Amino acid sequence: MRVGIGYDSHAFAPKSLKGKKGRKLILGGVEIPHDRGLKGHSDADAVAHAVTDALLGAAGLGDIGRMELLNQAFLKVVEAGFQFVHADVTIIAERPKLAPHVDAMQANIAEAVLAGSTHVSIKAKTNEGMGWIGRGEGIAVFAVATLKAHSD
């Protein structure tokens, strides 16, 4: 059995200007209604990025800097001889409220790793108004992934 830990954080992008669409807020592959999205070179999906790092870390395959997409990372994990067991994810954000979107995020992450949604747990927490997250400047995500070697 192997365990990997992933982390990702992104600041919120500036609010959209009149007449211009701002960046969408995407977490766990789900578009969350909010007035700002997250800054980033890619989709800035901090949930998918943290889970990707956790998977790659558990398999000893480095980090997301070498591989961008969750499904591609999962396929590399399988090629390396591992089976996905479980992912546990904690999203830390003052706003928007994420509880209504947790089930959809779990389903998307589970689909990307070819597992049932009971194998992915996503929780949303606030930072109780403290620090950069508490001031509403961004979102952070921690993820832990458990893998089983095919030979176990």
C-alpha cells in the first residue's frame, strides 16, 4: 500500500470588467457559480491538481510539474503497477459555499481515476477569516491518495 499527499493553491483572478467575462471557477471539474475564478496557467482546478500530485506521489512518479492532467497522471500510475484505492480531499475557501457542489466534484474525480464515487471523499472548510484564504484572496486544497501495488 502506498500513500501520497498533494497540495495546490491559487489566488483569485481579478473581478471581470463590465461587458467582459471573467475567469470561471472550476474545482473538481465542476463550474462553481462565483464572481471570480482562480489564476493559473491551466484551468487552475486546485482540486484536480492536488489529487494529481497525491496520485503521482504515492506511485513515486514526481509531481504535476511533469504532468498536467489528472487522467493522464492516473494512467501513468496504472502503468507503474498500481491500483487506485481512495482519495481524501479538503478544500479550504472562505467563499463561495462549496457544499452544494461536493457530490459533483467527487463524481468527476472518481470518473477520472476509473473508480466509484465512494472511493473519493471531498470536504469543504473555511479558514475562519484568517490569513490570505480568510480574506478571500484564494483557495487551497490538500489531497491524500492511497494506491495498492498490483502485486499486493
